[in-house]
Amino acid sequence: QQTPIHDHSGAHCFIKMLSGQLRERKFAWAADGTVGAEVVEEAPAVLDASKLEKSVSFMHDSLGLHRIENPSSTEVAVSLHIYSPPFRECLVFPPTGGAPKTAPMVSIFEPESARKAAEDSSISLQDFCNKLVELRSEDGVKANLHAVLDYLVSAEMTDWEWASYASPAHFSEFYPVQHI
């Protein structure tokens, strides 16, 4: 589980780990406003709820972009993110490069229909799954990673998918989390 590479719309981002661990990967801004290279550190920052000195972090757009990920496939990570000033949208960056996309911050109390209308190029999660099947059946081998990531970037949840997958138990910083 991980967030996309993203900014914070100029807001200060304070993170407090409540349970588990999260790894933070930082990226530089490219001169053209897209994501630049990953900032290589000797050891990527790991936020850890069990260690007071490693349980908090700070991020701001002036420091670059970042992605937060759970390094464990078995342990749940719970974190509190506080933004000042608050914001409703941020920029997310495709993992294959290219122009960023504006994405809404998700609230479990806000239905999809109340959020900004999806871009014309978006596809539902069901359509995304169908595209994956098509990619595999075209040549009978593994799908091209870049094609998969390009489809994933344009995937948006429909109202039905939002109601089916979004619950307080399946929630991340940007989108509901559900294994499909």
C-alpha cells in the first residue's frame, strides 16, 4: 500500500504515526513542474509508532514531493496527517513521468458525487481490471508495466465503486484501499 507521489498544495504536512510503520520516499521537483529524481538518502525515513523519536514527520512543497508507503505486507499502519492550511486537492504524479494530475483529498464522509467530476480520460476500476485482462490476452505474456501504470493513473471510482469499497476500514490518504 502506498500513496502516489504528490504535493501538498503549499500546505504544511505534519504526520504522526499511531500504529505500525510507514516509509517516506522524497522526490525533487523537476524544472518543468513534473516529478524529478528520487532524493537518495542513506536510509529512507521510516516513521515508527513504537519509537517516539521516529513517530513524527514534516513535509512541505518547498522540500520537494513525497510518497508514503507501508513497508509491511502484514502489519497495518495508521497515521494522522494534519495540514495547515487545509486543502481539498493536490497534485499527483504519474509513476511513468508526465504532467501531474489534480486529485481530490478523500473524506470518508464525502460521497464521490460531491467531489469534482472526473476527467474525460478516466476509467472505472472495473474498466481498469478489464483493460488488464485485455493486455495479458493480447500477447499471452506479462503485460507491459508502463501500459499498466498508464491505465492505473487514469482509473477513477464510480459512485457504485465508491459505495462498495470506501469504508473507514478501507481508507488511505488519497483513495479507499481494497484489494481487487
